[in-house]
Amino acid sequence: DEDKRLCDAIAKAGSALVKPGSRLLTHCNTGGLATAGVGTALGVIARAHQEGNVSNVWVDETRPRNQGLLTAWELGQHGVPYTLVADNAGGQLMQQCDVDLVIVGADRITRRGDVANKIGTYLKALAAVDNEVPFYVAAPSSTIDWTLNDGKREIPIENRAASELLVVNGVGSDGETRTVQIAAPEVAVANPAFDVTHNRFVTGIITERGIVKPTDLTAVFADLLPKA
């Protein structure tokens, strides 16, 4: 119930950023499959669509786990127009002025507003800054780890199994699930699951208390800070 209330508040606050005809870009999955409510970034998008302001959502495939496929399915359930794209297409789309706003979720946020999220988020933030596209993070205050400050130095990055890159699961023409090896098992693999985006690349964090500058988190959520 609490998560549903938080998601609804985030969706309400964030939808105010989406102007009529907006073309959005999102990364990973942040909807009802990832939360107990309408979602964080996806909740913002769904509400903005209900308000008639979404023209298209560019959905990163989000390799290697392909969470973007989940996002595409959820957007379809909400009736939101979307287009699935390769992870590396985001920068080009921004260069061509086809993205008005980037909205992503977060797995962890530090007290100064550094954001850890699914691998590839950092590159989207860099492209957004270079092309003057606003980059927003939608997340509840429960995502903030008040014990951490410098995300790059203090947030541990999980390295996941090589099989996530070497093997692809899908459905064959007969409707049966298939597992396909796309590279030799002995291929050397590095598979970091997350990256960290410094607060200077984040336009704002959409929270249940409104849109907050990364460096203002401690002021807006002073009542949640650990007691000395």
C-alpha cells in the first residue's frame, strides 16, 4: 500500500514535466513488474499519457537482461505509443532532436544525489547533457541511502554471470522456448550490472515530495536523515 501511494505521488509530480507532444526515452524497467504500484519512471510516463502529452516513448532494450521488453509490454498495456530501440541508439536519437526528456528509475541514490541504475544509464545521461536534453530520475525516498555520499567510490557494482551475455532465450516459430548460445563458452566476459551517474548530470529527482535537485535531497528529506 505504501509503495502504491509513493508511485502515485511520483507519477503526479513527474507528469507535470511532460509537455504536449513529448518524445521520451527510458531505460530498464520501472513499472508494475518492478514495483507494487504503477511504477516510478513508467508511472510518470503512463500518467503523462493519460493527460494526453506523450507522442512516443523510446524504449531501450536494456541488454543483457532485456528489461526493455518488459517496459514495452507494460507501455502497450497502458496504451502508450512506444518504439523499442537498441541501447546504443539513444545518443543518435538525441542528436537528431528526437528526444525531449529522459526519465529513468534508480536502484540506489546517495545523499548528494549520485544515482546507481541499470548498466547503460550513465551513457544516456552523458548523451542527454551533451544534447541539452533534461535527464530525470524517478524514485521514492526509500531508494536514498543516507549513509553514502560519493556514488562512484562507495556503491558496490555487481558483476553478474557470463551466461547473461553468451546465451539468449526466446520463442521459436513453433511457440516453444529456446535457449541459444551466441558465443563460445570460453569467451572472456565482464558483466557489470549497474553504473553510477554523478549528480551533476541529473536535472532533477522525481520523488513523492516533488521534483528535487540532487543536491537538495538532504534539505527536502531532513526528517529522514539518520540521527547523529
